[in-house]
Amino acid sequence: MDLLHPQLAAFAAIIEEGTFEAAARRLAVTPSAVSQRIKALEDRLGQVLVVRQFPCKPTAAGERLLQRLRPMQALEAEAMADFLPEEVRPSQLRPIGIAVNDDSLHTWVVSALAALHEQYGYFFDVRVDDQDHTLDHLREGAVLGAITSERKPLQGCNVYPLGRMRYHAIASPAYVRRYFPKGMDALSLAEAPMIVFNRKDELQARFIRRVTRAKVAPPIHYLPTSTGFVEAAGKGLGWCLAPDLLAQPALAAGQVAIIDEARVLDVPLYWQCAGVRSTTLQHISNALRSVAAGALHGDRL
């Protein structure tokens, strides 16, 4: 049973499932019925909402509608649990969409998600992106909340400070002796191969600008794995920035070394979520803030 208007339920199902046929299976109706509901909704709003491709994507107007619809889905689930608990089965629970940066996912976020699943039975649909870009997923209506480096709230959203993720420049001891015998400067950083997560990752470039105050173009490896960063650095592939939470075991084992103890890069993290009075969102916010308090640096944001 859905409390949402059937047209809105069809729209959400198409975006989440990717096709009209898959949405029809989820809603237990025919693809023709789904198509008619979407056409009626588009006619009513005077906007095309769905890009008919594989997979289906929301248009700009569809993204604006999704921003409003995601909180409604959370409130619908809460109402169903309150008034019709016998109709709510685990297999029917809709995963809650959140956007997370990869370093947080591999260090502290999973503990919060596991606690939420254990206590409340929540399921999650986690989208991974750079912390400078996770907010795009919330802006597009793809998720209910995002862990982001952006402090300024999106319209209609609440912001909660989480703490600072501290990054150190690391490399294998032999690599440090080869490329940084006198420390980090513009010349050594221009020559030393550098490991970057992907082309969205600006951390290393930001760190270099802070160290050198100059434009430096080092040779780059692109390696889209947070845990693989530390291993690659330990094998001499290059130097990189790694959060202390990930780097500590390899540092303790002597596999990597911090190139310059005095130079760190702190990235403030925030939890932004839809600003509705939702018990679900409050539970998620509290869990993330609690786990982050024990994992991140708690200096004032």
C-alpha cells in the first residue's frame, strides 16, 4: 500500500528502477499504466520530468520534484510503520539514499549504518563521490542526505558539523629518501609521481598549493580506491594524501612514512539532509554525529 499519490509513486519508481517495465513490476501494474501516470503528472505540472532512455533519468524539473519527493517518501514510511505495522515487511522497506565520500565510507560511516540497521532495520542506498561533490546528489534529489565539505546549506536542508578528517602526505620510506631527502618543496613536488583518486579529487593539488604557493604539475597516477591508496604508496607507486584513520596501520608497520609531520590538510565534514520533521532523518543524523565524534578530529568547525 502506498500513501503517496500513484503518479508520484510511479515517478519515483521509474527513477529508482531505471525503466518503465521495472517500475511496473515493483508497483504491480502494467508498463502502460506507469506510462499513463507519468504523462498525467507531466501534463499536470506542465514539465517533462523523465528522460526516456536507459536507464531513465530525471530532467532538471524532475530533479526539483525529487527534492520534494524524497522527504515525502521517508514520512510515508514512518506513517506506514505507525499506523499499519503489519503491512511493513523488511523486503518492502525502501533503501534510504545517502551520499558519502569514499574516505568516510572506508573508515567510520559503515559503523553508523550498521548500528542504524541493527536498531531500526533501515536499509541504505549509498552513493559514493568526492566530498566536494556529494552535495550534488542531494541537490538532484537522488538522496535524502549527504556527507559533504560544504557548510552552506542547500535550500530546505539542515546542516550538522561532523568534525575534521585529517590527511597526511605519505609514501614508502625508500620513496621519501629518493624524492624528498630535503623535505617538500616546489622542485621535489614537481618531480615526484603523485597518486590521485580521480579527476574530481582536488586534495593533493590543494595541498601542493598550500606548501609551495606555486603552480606545480607533477606526474599523476589515477587510482580510484581509498584503501588502495595506502597500499600503492607503500609499494612505491607515488606519494598521496591519506586520512590518518586509513594510514595508521601501515604507518605502524613501517610500510609508509609521513613525508612532513608538520604539514597536514584538515577537511571539515558536514551532514546535510532534508529539513523535514522526520524521525528517520533524526535517527540517521544522531548516529552519524555520534560515530563521527569518536573518529574525526573534533576541533571547532
